[in-house]
Amino acid sequence: MPGTSSRMLALLSLLQSRRDWPGQVLAERLKVTSRTVRRDVDRLRELGYSITAAKGPDGGYRLAAGSELPPLLFDDEQAVAIAVALQSAPSSGVDLDEAAARALTTVKQVMPSRLRHRVEGIQFTDAGTPARVDPAVLEAVSTATREHRILRFEYGGDWSVPPRRVEPHAVVARRGRWYLVAWDLDKADWRIYRLDRMTPKSPAGAAFTPRPVPTGGAGSYLASRLKGSDDGNAWPCYGELLIELPAAAIAPWLGDGELEQVSETSCRVRAGSWSWAGLASWALRFDAPFTVLGPDGFIDSLSGFAGRIEAARPD
């Protein structure tokens, strides 16, 4: 049986992971009796955690929001997760570097020495992203999105253009950038805006009724638009190639393509791009012999590319 302190930590971690826990299930997960679970719940209540209980044979426990912040308890995995998450704040794209550093210092101060030494051993440099979002902008846009209220904002720093008026539907983070998927009221169409280029006006406007997002979800719609496609999360052009390189030399640059190793020195690759020209340039990046296997549209386009490249040579 685990010690009381470690068992209470495990119990708290379970209570935080989902809304309701039947008492018997908690006992089975912790490998103790239901009576021990009740005692540990009482101890957590004494520490300031607000835990409600339902009586009866199917009764259980729920960790409720309290009026005061109780002592924070972390197991080893949670401590490591916090250290990595806070140190990688620059890659989030939100301008919270200083706040994240202060938060990490505060958390380490209340950790046991064993955990603190482990967390301090996790050190790395995060280069971050050049496009940083003001936390106030993220909060304003997210609030308008959550409350389904019309959002007005300046965009791109051009103050001579009237503010955009949109119905914000979703905020999406992708590869260090933050995007707003919204219905533009003036364009009567869906648009995608970068949060690092937005300056919201306050307060937010009237409430609106959300519309169905194309492709069924904001994430897939953003992915499809970034690929230049209006029809699902797919590239407008796909091609098959045989590239004379081993898989290890292609895989790091494959992106969302598909790779099949044909031999030790060659691979069949299926990749997508916004155009046949884009697909050809993607293949040329490897600086290795390749053969276009299809489709016919890709094959037919090659002679035109060759002529344009030849014409680009100076006399």
C-alpha cells in the first residue's frame, strides 16, 4: 500500500482529471478500501480542497471550485510537464515569456527538493516564433468568440481602412501562430485572420448565432485554406514520384506526404502542393534524381517547367 502522502497526491490527481468519481472506482484505482478513500478525502478537505460527496450505493466524489486557492500538489510527471510547458512559452506565439519565467520560479519554490532538482535539470533554449500575440488581444478575441459577439478590429496596421466587422467562430493555434476563423459581415464570406496583426475594438458588439464552419470544423478549415484548398483538408494537387534517396534523407522534409521505401537507395513518395509547379519545386529541393509517376496532369506540366527554366538562363 502506498504511503498516506503519495496516496493523497494520487487521489487528488484522479479527482482533477475528470468531473465525477465513484468511490469504489477510486478505491480500486488506489488499491485501498473505500473507508481509506473517505479518510483521504477528509484530509484533502482539511487542506482547503472543496470536495463534494454523493451518498448511496452509487455515490462518489467531485472536486469543486473553492473560494480560496489551496496548496498545489504535483506528482513527478506533472512537475516535469509544468517545467517543459513554461519553458516552451515562446513557441506558443503568445507574448508571455516573462510571466512564464516568473511562474516557473514560483512553482519551483514550493516544490519538495527532490522535485525541484529534477525540474531544474530540464533546461533548453526555445527560439520561439517571430509573430507574437499580445495576451490582451488573445483574451479579447477569445472572449468574443466564446460569447458569440460581433468583433471589430483594425488589421495589419493600416488605420486608413475601416475596422473589420466579423462573427468570430474559433481561435486556432497552429505552428506558433494564432488564427481567428470568422464570418466577415462586410464580405459575406468566411475569412481567416492572424491575431498578431489584429487590434480589437472594445467593447464587443451584439450577439450572433453561430454558423456551420466549412469542412465541419475550424481546425480542418484552417488547414485546408493554408493549403490553398476550399474542399476539405487536402492539397489542390497531388503527385507520385520515385526519388533516388534513402528514406532517412526524405522523411524530415516529408510534411504530410506519404513515403514507401522501394530499395535502400530509393523511395516512392506521394505529396501534395498548391500547384504542379509547387510540387515540382518540392521535388527539386532534394537535389537528387527523381521520376514523376503520375498523375497525367503532373507529367504533362513538366515540359513547360523545363522551358521556363531554360528561358531563365542569361544569354
